[in-house]
Amino acid sequence: MLRRKHLPHQHAPIPPAKSLAHLNIPPTKPSVALQPLFSTHPAKNFVFHLLAHHAKTLHPKSALDAGCGDLRNLRHFPRDYVGITREAAFYFMGLAREENQDWILNNGPPRAYVTALESDFSAAGSFDLCVCTHTLFYIAEKKPDVIARLVERVNVGGSFIVNDDIDHLPMHLDIVGPQFAALEVIYYGCARTNAFEPNPRKSFALSLEEMNTPNTPEGHSHFYLLATKKKLPASSEIPAEKTRLRDNLFALHAHAAD
């Protein structure tokens, strides 16, 4: 998977406050467990633990992991789980991850679809929680369409979690904001925490530094957006051909809507 070196951005412009009355930007970041290390990249480790915390506290009965890759986050999700990946090879790597074995033993191989997020994926279903983390960085074109399609897969009353470059926050708020009753933004990616640190003790210390940095856009390169209490039901599914590749992995070929 591609890796990028991130540098903190300046303050991203935020839409007028009157249009974001349901937006919460707490002064401090949530306090979450940072061990075991989910990543030796301190900023990512904080975000992975933040996602694990929300996946637990939101109590979703179903979840879509859009950009699931090697199933890094599988252990945090309910039995009714669906992943979307571009590469079948990453899915099979995920099946072999040690931390996924208990989930797979209890629930069987997770269902996943090989397709691009730039294509229609509504046939994957509708969900209480839709997550797209560490994925939109690599989508240069049609990003607004991808975000809108992700939001459309969320059930009424459900939640949406996404992260992206800080400069794209206004676009996300514009698309996601009207669809949910509550929004929360957590900034992350400080200069000292935005690189891999192979030493576990140093990586944990930097993860702690990331978590304890004030939750302001200054000095951060990315944001994590939690949207809850979806106002409208998920959109209708567009029929698609699902070709079984192996076990619970399918290729998804969407048909054009009538």
C-alpha cells in the first residue's frame, strides 16, 4: 500500500457557524486506550483506537468497512460486516492476520466485495455504521461522489466515520452535515507523530502526545469526522452482478440504474 509523508497544514476554512449548529469540535481529543499498538505510526495508532472506541460505543448491528484493505479493523465490528476492497490479495492477507482469528472462528470469513469506491456499490447493502478510514487520501477524482454514496449506505439513525486531509474538511461538512443530526471533528497528525516509529515505547509515547495535543486545526494535517443520527433512510440499491471469487469474497459489477 502506498505511504505518504504528511506535513501539518494551516487552518482549513470552516463554513459559517450558523450552518453548523450541530457541529461539535471539543477543545480536547477523546481519551482512548492506545495499547496494544494498532500501528507503529503514532497518529494512525491514535485514530485506530479512536475508531475502535466508537465502533464499540455506537453498538451498530451492521457495518460497512469501505476500503477494508487487509481487514485491519475487522475485530472491532459486529458479525454483520461487509468490506469493500480494490485488491483481493489484501483481503486474503487479512484472513491470515492473527488478531482476526477469534472473529473469524466465531463468525466465519467476512463478506467483502472487490470493487472501486468510484463505482456504485449500493448493492453491498445498508448499514448502521459506515466507515471509510485511511482510504480517501488515494481518491483524487470523484471524491464528493464517493462521500455521498457512502452516506447513502447508512440506515436512518445510523453513523458515519471518515478521515481525510484537513483541507477537505469543508467539503465533507457540506456533504455529510445535512444528513446527520450530530457531527464531531477530531484533528490529528502533528509534525512529531506523523511518521512511523519502530521503537514500541517511543511510538506509544508519541501516540500519547498526539492524543493530548489540543483539538485545534493548527499544527494538524488531518481530521476524523464522526457523524451520528442519520436523518433519512439509506437509498435504494442498484442491481449488481455478484461473482463469487472465493469463500465470502465477491466481485461486484453494478448495473446502470433504470
